[in-house]
Amino acid sequence: MSRYLEFDGIGKAFPGVQALRGISFRAESGRVLALLGENGAGKSTLLKIMSGDLQPDEGRLLRDGEPAVFSSPFHAIKSGISVIYQERQIMPMMTVMENIFLDDAPRKMGVVSRKALKRQTQEIIDRFGLPIFPTETVGRLSVAYQQMVEIMKAYRRNSDVIAFDEPTAPLTDTEIAILFKLIGELKAAGKIIIYVSHRLTEIFKITDDIVILKDGQLVKTVETGRTDERELIRAMVGRDIGDTYSELKRNDVLGETVLDVQDLVTDVVHGVSFTLRKGEVLGFAGLAGAGRTEVVRAIFGADPIISGQIKLDGKTVRFKSPRDAIDAGIALCPEDRKEQGLVLLRSLKDNISMPVLRKIRRAIFLDKKAEVDLARRAVEKYSIKTPGVDKVVVELSGGNQQKVILGRWTSDKMTTKVLIFDEPTKGIDVGTKAEVYQMVCDFAKAGMGVIFISSELTEVINIADAILVMHNGHITGKVNREDATEENILRLAMLE
Amino acid sequence: MKSGRKFIRSKMFTLLLVLAVLIVVFLILSKGSFLRPNNMKNIVDSMTVVSFLTIGAGCLMISGYIDLSVGAVGTLCGILMAKLLVLGVWWPIACLLTIAAGAICGIISAILVNELRFQAFIATMAMASITQGFMYIISSGQAVIINDAAVGKIGSGVIFGYLPVTLVLAVAAFIIYGVLMSGTKFGRDVYLVGGNPEAARLAGIYPKKISYILFFNSGALGGLAGMLFAARVKSATVTGIINSQFSGMTAAILGGVSFGGGAGGLGGAFVGLLILNAFNNGMMILGISPYWQTFASGIILIAALMLDYARASRRARSKLA
Amino acid sequence: MNNQSTVRRLLRNKTVSLALVTVAVVALFFFLSKDGSFLKTRNLRGILNMVSVTGTVAVGMACLLISGGVDLAASSEACLGGILCAMLLRAGISWPLALFLAIIYGAVAGAINAFLANVMNIMGFIATIGMSSVYTGLAKVFTDAKFISVNDKEFQKLGSSAIFGFVPVPFVIMLALMILYGFMLRYTRFGRRSYMCGGNPQAARLSGMSPNRTTTVLYINCGALSAFAGSVLASRMHSATATAAQSVAIDAITASVLGGISFMGGSGGIAGCFVGLMLLSAFNNGLNVVQLQSYWQLVAQGALLIIALCVEFFGERARLKALKRREP
């Protein structure tokens, strides 16, 4: 059993981003180490390096002083390192027992013994006290139980080092209690545990040491007992963030209602109603999977609506496709920039002109000069850092990519009335974040209604005029700017 | 000066260079007969039919799809036309019906791919099997002779004394589709859908509509190609242009159309087609057995795909830089 | 009560319901055929002979599909395998060695496919289509588009002798292979791995498996089994040609998909593949026996593949719907 796992000067670069730089710290046996940081601070990258999924550009991992090189997850697992990822790594078509044991199923003379497999799985399930069966298909379990299967998988491997990447996000309080008890047991057994989470209360409950990352750098290591919430937040967010918000030039003149949604029902959304006024920034908060993205996608015509009424400028509308929504004046900056927002291998100008191609035509041909002008204006307006409008967007940084999408929806060929942002600051650096915040306020000032979805509570609280909190497909409450605190939003978001 | 250097670095230049080298090599190896008029005619004949398939496959691949049934569809269409002519249908109507039949086959593939979410290759493979069955049923496996003079003229006639009609049609098609793809909204939509269908949809483009149009187009062009082939050889058989969809795809990929979609163009595809044909014809003129040509066609397809992969990974590398 | 639910559960099982469909199809053709010639020994033996070659390829194909790969070159690998075997026999090499070498060829072909798919990152289906031209070309070059006869009496026995008078040896071999591979998929570590690599390659990788290694083994396996099937065919026909096994690849895929093996990988099993195979051949042969033009077989082949994929599509949709209902 190893006594400690040391990160020694780890550095890693991705296209356009230095994800990690000179990370050095030590995780010790029998202690729980919290890895803390905002989205995009580099926690996930660090976990991936630890699990052998990524190789560091510089630095190394040490176990008890011996360098440990993992060229693939296989090597990391074999040497006793398990990482439970945020994105569940399950095989939905297989049973619980098959998922827990994978290819390490108990064997008799080389042949998998289903009996032993079932028995051993049942033992683990009992230990966790869960109401599931070894032979159930994992794809039919709820998200929370799927997550528990993941955790049981790592538990079964009996690894020396276990890392949890935001394990509690989909779990209920009882499940969390079970998990924490288990983590306590693992800790007592002398395992090295790394625990990644946003939730500060959890951190104080179960961890012993805290390492804080910010923008890919280590900003603080501290023992949990010797710090408090305020200090942690300051370290995570950086001292300038408060100033960023106070310097925002906000809009304070609200106009009439522009968007009115009544009883919206889809596969995932159950009866959501709200109104949005001109010049208003309406925040949406909630945990991952609460249904925020689904609400805006349904409004935008991207997902089918089962029932409900949407009024835009007082007129009832029902969009069959995003095209209809765009023509009516709704624009969506989607959650996943690379998967849903951009055509990565096309140029900046192609990505900006996408929705307005039909307006920049001469006869049947595209007016390429008008297109270039359109793109140039966007580059100037948002000071996008690019050598030219023909640059392929994959080569731009995250922040500039986000600006390209903004440029797309706010070009002078568009008449956007409602602008929807879904996690617009995910994975972009602090400087650009501040720019995005100001832009959001500017759009509101220009008279647009803005919907702002974010998982970073400080962000929503400081940007939005009012915040709708969602849980499990329902709106559980509306909090006005004056009353918004992390506590009362979280309480609504985790309503059980 | 600067644009000259840019041209030398471009993909097009490399392609033209390869073509020139191929021509010179075959010219030397064949002691000059490679460029003799009657061999040129051979090249033109074998090229024109495939050129329509190259266009169809090229556009479809740029949008991220593939149609493996075109050869079978084209062959079926050739037989269909011959049968219609035998039945005494006036030739323009017969031609139109034939192309429409090809287009319908394309639409069926599009339904399977879009509505039932089949992978394009397996859906179109099944379509190929079905159309192949129908072509045997219609023709009973026998060749159908085409006697219609007008149709014969389309297939093997010349204008201005030496320009084959089919060549004119093929070049015109390349120009029209080339302009369509590079200069119009529709063409741009095809590239955007091929690059990222979900992003395109969320930006107000209809990926489904694009895919239907392109399958329709590929089927219709397949029908046209099968028809022209039958018209040229003055009979329609069950072997017709079967499997030549692979030539079309190979030519397009050789010419820089990305197999994964979103990149490449018809100009490149045209040069790819010339390269492929120069190569095939060169082998023929050197007296290499047609069986080795089957062998070579596989090798060239694999080579083109490797080239495509190399291009993609170079793009990925430039991403990291 | 309990009995009833067992019946219902059995009916829900894809393989069982498919088997029932197969029985229905067989019965249909039995009544349609003149004086029941469909179930006459001679015809049955014909079916079994046909099935055994396709089935042998289908075993390899099924495993490959489960792991997320596909080999469209299986037909040409079978043809060339048979031809190589025949050529080696003609060159005077003893039949076990000739057969062995043909299988080695298949394994090499599979390794090339795996290289193209895994190392060169070319999509499996198009890479194998390309290779299929290569092998077909070679097959034609070797045979000059004629046939090579197989005169080795011992070797002929492999394909044309029968057990109990009417069960052909190739069929017995195929059954043995199916049982062996079915067992492998269900009960061994490698089998587990194949499902996982097909079901979610990324998760499999992060769980310490190597999806590429697994599919490589299965590509090689599929190539080897195809070449073996081609050799068996050559032994039964007493000759090898470049077109003998032309449609086995698509037949094998159709049988697998009919039998519930998902085209996306990760689900299904050999038992289903076997029933799918039976249904496919009952259909093909039945069309023959009821004296429909044999050309309809081609149509039926494509139509069956489409139907199988439709079943998969609607099944998956129903599954997703059920899942959504279950979550509040």
C-alpha cells in the first residue's frame, strides 16, 4: 500500500489553453484531499492525468517517492488508482454485476462464474444498502443509482487511490450519507482519497486537506480545519472577481414582457411557466440535469414540446425548428460550444454568417464581400483576437469562440429579441468572463430579453435581475436579485 | 508572386502535379499511345459516366453521408430505360422516368437514414441488394438492346465534330455543381451540415432537408449515369455500372473530399477523377489484366482514405500548434 | 400465475420470439411448397449445407459486430481463402496444411483490416470495402475468372460427408463453432470485454481495457473464420471460384442483426445469430422451393436486412420511452 501520491510540477496544454501549469502537491494515505476550483480551473484535467487518460506535458507523478508513469488507464488501474468521473462510464446495456466487475469477474478455471458474480455483487450492494439487484440492466436505473454503480465499481477494485469527481451531483441526501460513510471507511482503511466538489459544505464535512486550483495553477494548499468558507471562495474566485461584478454597467430600465411561457411540458420538463421582460436578465440556476437546458431548447424549437403556450411579444408562437425561432427573434448560445455551437473546421466568417446566409445573397449567389464585412464588424465589435476572418474557429481560444457565437446572433442582419445563454462562461478564462458579463448587460441595455443559465452560483447571483431555480424538471422558486444568496438558491435547487 | 506561392502550397497543385506525373509516366511506358486520339476517347468514355457518380458521392460525402447503392441504382435505371424504349415510350419521357426512378431510390435511402436512423452505409447496402434483385426481375438477367437513334446519339454522339455529348454533359455538371457548392447558400449549408449537423440545426439550417436533397440528387445522378452508360453501349445489362459508386467515392476522396464530411470541393474531385481514370487507363494500355485493376481499385481507395486521414490529422496538429 | 409470467417472459425474449417467427416461416413454406418438398430430406440437407458456410462466417461477424467493428470483406476473404486452399492442394500440399495456410491467410487479412480501422482510423466498413476489392482482384488473378478444381478425395470429404446420413459435417462444424464462441462471449473475460468495447469504447478504455486490442483480435478471428468457411465451401463444391461466396458477408450481417445483435455494438449473442441465420436461410430457400424467381432472393435479402434494422430501431425507441416513464 502506498503512503502518498505526489504531483510534481505537472503541466498540460490544450489548443488555445494552458490547462495546467506547475501543479505540485501531495495526497497522503488515510486522508481525504479536496481538490477545489471553479469550472475550467483544471481539476478534471488533473484527474485525467492521474488516471493515465492524458499524459502530462511536463512534471511527473510520484508514489512513495517512486516516479509512476501511466501510459493508459489500464496501467493506472493496475497500479491501484481508480477515478470516478463526472460523466458516467457505464455500459447501459449490461447488468449491474457486469458493470461492477467488468472484465474482472470471478472465474472458475477461466470461466466466468455467474453465481459467484451475482453473490459478490450482492455483497457489495448490501454494504452500500441500496435497493437494486445484481441482474438489473444499468440503463434502466435512475441517474443516481447509475452513479452508485460507478462508485461500487471503484470500491470493488480495492484501489489504493480513489478519486471522486463531483460524485454527489446527482445523489439524494440519503445516498450522500451512505457515500460519506463509505468514504470514512475507506479513509480508515488507509486509502488515499481525492475528492473533487463545488459544494463547500461537503468539503468541510469530509475532507482533511484542501488544494485549490485557479486557471490551471495551484493557488492554495491548506488543512481543512484551519480555514473557512470565505477564505476558500476568495482563493477560488480570486480577489478581482468581486470588483468585476461591481464594475458591471447594469441595465436598470425594464420594458414590457417579451417572452411569456406557460405550462411548458416536454419529456423532461414538467409544467414550467415564467415571463421575461425587455431589458431583463433572467437567471436559471439548478443542478446538472435539473432541466434548464431542456427548457430553453424547447422554447428555441430544438426539442419537441408536448404541451404549453409560448408568447413572443404577445403573439402565441409554436416553433417547429430552430429556424422558426431564429426568424421570430430568439437566439440560443448552446451549452456545448464545440458540439452544438460551432462548426469547428470552418472559418470564423462561415460561423458568423450561418443563420443569415439567406440575407446576404445577390441573385442566387452568396455575396462573399457582404459576408466578410459582416464578420469583420463582429470581430471589431467584440474584439475577437484573430488574424483574419478566414481563420478556422478550432484554432481560436475558448473565449474567442464564445464571442464568435455572440457575433453570429447579434449581427446587424439579425433582429434578436430574446438572447439565451446556456453556460456561456464554461471553460473560458477570467478576463474573458468579465467581458462576457458586460456583454450580457449591454444586450439587456439594448432592449433584449436575456436568459442566462449558469451552474456557477456567484455568477448568476451577480448578473441576473431575477433567478429561477429548477429541480427535476420543475421551477422550485424565483429569487429576486436583492434576496439572492448561495444558500437560498441551493436549498431550492436540491429540494427533496 | 504571392498568390503563385500560395498556389504551389495548395492541395490543388499537388493533385495536378500527381496527374501530370502519371500522364508523363504512362506516356513514356506506352511509347506515346497514351495520348493518341482513340485512347483519349477511351478515357473520356470511361470517365464521363463515373463523373456523375463522383459529383453525387462528393456532395453527399461533404454533408457527412454516403450512398453505396448508386451503382446498382444506376444499373437498374439503365435497364428500366431500355425496357421503356422497347415498350415504345418516347425517348425524352423514358429518360425522365429513368432519372426519376433513380431519384426515388435515393429518397428511400434518405428515409431509412433520416427517419429510421440507420447508418447510411448499411441502409444503402440493403438498397443495393434490393435494386439488384429488381434489375434481374425486370430483365430476367438478359441484355436489353437499345435501338432508339436519339438515345444512341446522346450516348455516343459528338458535337462540333469531335466533342462527345457525354463529356459536355459531364463537364457542364461539374461546373454547375461546383458553383452550386462553392457559391450558393445551399452549398454552404451542405458544408456546415457536414461539419457539425447539430450546430447547423441550432443555427437555423435544416440538416434533414439537406440530406434528403443530396440523397435525391445522388440517386438521380446515378440514374443519369446508368442511362448514359446503357445509351453508349446500346444495351442494358445487369452488370452495367454496378460497383462504380466506389470509383466515384475514390475519385472524390482522392480529390480532397473528406470522408467524414465538411471539407473538400468538386474542383478537387474533378482532378481526382482525372487521376483515377488516367491510372486505370494507363494500366489497361500497358496490357495489365483487368483483374489486377480490381485489385488496384481497392488499393487506391485505401490509399485515398489514408491520405484523408493524414490530412485530418494534419489539421488536428495545426490545432495544437 | 407463475406459469403465465414465465411464458410471457419467454415471449419477450428476442431470441425465442424470433425462433417462433422462423418456425412460422418454415410452416408457411411447407404448405406453399408442392407436396411439402420444403421439408424433404434433400432440401433440408441443401439448407444445412448453405447455412453452414454463411453460419461459419456469421460467427466471426457476430463477435466483430458486438465489439463495434464490421468486416465487409468477409465474402472476398472466403473466396480467396477457398482459392488459396485449392491452389495449395493442386500444388501437392497435404490438405490439413493447405487448410491451415488458407486460415492463416484469413487471419492476415483480418489483421490488415484491423490495422486500417484501428491504426489508420479509417472507418471499418469503408476500409473493408476497399480490401474486398483487393482480395477479389487477387482471386480473379489467381483463377483467371475460371474455377480451380479440388481433387483431393480426403479434403472433399470435409465438405461433403454427412453424419447419420443427412447432417452435413460442415453444419456440425458450424454448430460446434457457434457453441464455442457463444460460450466464449458469455463466460470468458475476453467475451465480457468484447461487449464492453462495443457498448461504450470510451468507458472501456477508462476502465483499463484496450478496445483496439479487442477488436484487432476479433477482426483477425473474423478473417480466419471466413477463409475457413471458403475452404469448406471449396471442399463441398469440389472447386473454388472468385464468386463462390459472394454474398456471405451481407448474409452474415443480416443474420446477426436479425438475431438481435445491435449494429452499434455491445448487445446480442450467438444464440440470436443462429436463429437469425435459420430464418434467413428458411426464407431464401423457401422462395426457391415455392418456385418464385430466384431473383426475388436478392430483394428478400435486402428487405430482411432493412426489417431487422427497423426492429432494432423501434425496440431501442421503446426502451428509451420505458426508461423515461420510469424516471419521475
